Amino acid sequence: MPVSDGVASSADLSLTELSTAIADGRFSSVAAVTDALDRIEASQPTLNAFRVVRREAALREAAEADARLAASARLPLLGVPIAVKDDTDIAGEVTAFGCGGEFVPKAEDAESVRRLRAAGAVIVGKANTCELGQLPFTSGDAFGHSRNPWDRTRTPGGSSGGSAAAVAAGLVPAALGSDGAGSVRIPASWNNLVGIKPQRGRISTWPHAEAFYGLTVNGPLARTVRDAALLLDVAAGPHNGDLHTPAPIDASAAVGRDPGKLRIALSLRIPFTATKTALDPEIAAAVHALAKTLRALGHTVTVADLHYGLMIGASFLPRSMAGIHRVHRAMPEAIVDPRTTANSRVGRVLGGPVLAAARRLEPLLHKQIGSFFDHYDLVLAPTTATPAPRAEEIDGIGVGATNNLITGACPYTWPWNVLGWPSVNVPAGFTETGLPIGAQLMGTANTEPMLISLAAQLESELHWERHRPAQWW
């Protein structure tokens, strides 16, 4: 795999390094933000990671950051370019959420964006996502295909695929995505990134009290664990209107801290699906290799399949489909694919009593699956069942074929959205053809510090951050 050598520009620096370099005066914010904007705009015809590029506004905000720096202000991300996903509101910009149509610009920042700005970040743009976040692909009639920096023929994943592609390609040092069925972890796995799906409510989804009936959370994508933890800390925190408000954590403090000797269950079992699924042998081998590394680090890793049961699917489907219907109904100007319309209709049927019953299952699921953790501290599992598919595989197929395609590729991540618990994707190597592979570290409620500590320990052994894709975009 290609390895970076030396610092030629701000693109070579991690989020933490760039923040320090700007604070120390080695880069001005204007220079760093200009570099990022130039890279974004040069890559747009091919990589197509962004829906909105905020050149004029971002450069104005960068100049303001430099003035604050000159006045000795210090904030965690002061003057640093960051991207957010186009399901997240930025004042003065539209939130198309992957759809076509003409939309009214938003009047206020989402709470997560407000917190990024409060930390000094400069939001350079809004990254592409599929329609209403439904797919592990990032494509749509409104903007075409976003491409994978590791292979231009492949999808970067979804639905936070634009965010992942932007980070993997070095357009920005980190980005915020969202995860309703794996939409941070899947693109992280297919782009050699760290992706954190935090505890539900850790990062506010306001102006929505909860997103997709509690399935969807916001989470960071970065090249290193330290960067992902920093972005998580900066973006985290509640809004007064949030339904879910877990106790605060210090994610950055967990980086470099000894996680202790952990009991880890290695589970390759695929949760029940109505679609035939199978784990790719190269991914299985990569997860086993990661388990070997964990054992060498002193942890106990036992092959022990987690049995998800049928109830978890019965809780997921109504919440997912009803969530699609709710968002679709709130965007009457949206022009969408017939598959989105069909899913919205299903969601209308599954709302009401079915949805209420689905939500009542969650405490039972916490108890059932939580009992597995009486014997283990966390679970190690694949993030996806296959490497990244070709970008065009999602084109021109019906609802049934689409469900078969996305379930066959990505059957592993969605149960943790039902539970609301944290999970971290870590890079686990590459296929023989050079496509990234990821694995999940999965914990119970509020275990982000443990997962982050273990992920950082793995990174110190494997150094996945050194591997970058060869530039073609």
C-alpha cells in the first residue's frame, strides 16, 4: 500500500497535527482552508465527495480565525477545515439529504455544527450522501456517484460516503457523518478509516430530538483514533430538546491509556436476514488476523458467536422504514428515486402501532444481548461481509434487488443501532486487490472510552494511518 513520506502541505497532517500547526503559526487558517478548498474543487469532477462547497464563507471564517489566533485565542479546532454530511443543517445552506429538488436554505446550524464552530472549526462544505441515508452506496440522480479513493470503480460506502471519501483522499483531515444502520462504520471500513458510532445521544441530532426513531446517531470519521476521539469530544453534548442524554465522557483521554486485559468475543455470525448472505473469506481472514494481534497484546480472544435473535430485526425494520417516511414527508419538494418512494410507503404502513411495538422491544433486547457481556467485555466482528462493491451496482435495479445487494454486502452493523450502543470501526488490512477491510469493536452502553483505548492500542501496532491511496482524482 502507498505510504506517505514527509509533510508537503496541510493535506499530509492529521486533524490533531493540523490544529497544532495552525495554533503554532506554521500554517495560517486561510492557507489551510484554501488548500482544502482547492483540493475539494480539483477532485469534484472525479471523486465527487461534496454536495456543497462553501469557498467564500469558509475563507471569510478562516480569516476571522486567524484574527482570533493573532489575539491569542486558543480553541481545540480553531481555524481547522472540517466537512459535515449533507443531512446536517448549516445556517445559510440547503440540506438536500441526497435528494434532487430546490430547497430553502436553513436558518440555523444543527447543534453538532454549532459545537464544531464553538471549537473554532471552519466548515468547508457538505459531503454527499444517498437519498435519506438508506444505502451503503453514495450515489443518486441528483449528483451522480461519489467514488472510493482506493479504487475509482468502487463505492466509498454509505451513507456517509462523501465524508469518508473526503477524509481518505486527504481533502479534509476529518469529517462528521451519521450512522443509522452502519453509515459511519461501513464507509470507514471501505476507506481505511477509523469511524466511531457513539452511544445514542452522545452527539446531538438537534433540530431533531432523535433521528429515525433512535436508530441514527452522528459520529466522526478520521485517519487516526486520536483524531476521531478529538472530533467526538468537540461535537458531543446535548441540546435541551434531545430525548437521549448520556453522561459525558472524555474520549481523547482514552487514547494512549492502557485498556487493561480485556475479554473479547470473536463473532463472525451474521445477524438474521431474509436475504442469503455470506462472509468473504478475505474479510474473515483479516478479522482473525486482528484477533491474533489482540492476543499478542495480552487480551483473551475467544471464538464465541453472538446470537442476535429475531426480535432485533423486528425492532429495526419499522423504525427504519417509518423514519424514511417521516423525513420524506418533511421534504415535499424532494425529487427521489422510485425505491425511496416505495420505502416511504412501507414506512407509512409500519408507523403507528407497529412502530410503537418495535420500540417496546428495545429494553428486552438490551437484557437479552447484554447477558452475553456477562462473560465478555466487547465483541470483535466484521464491519461488512464483502469489500466495497462497484459504484454502478446500485443503478437501475428494483427494490428487491437493491435489498439483496445492500444486505449481502452489509449485514453486520445495524443491530447496534437498535441497541443504541457504541461501536468503532478499525482498519483491518486490505484485500489482494488493494481494497480496505474493516472490523468492529462493539461494546455495551457508554463504553466508548474502552473501545477507543483498545482501538488506539491496535493502531500503535498496525499503523494503518501510514497507508494512503495513490492519488488518481
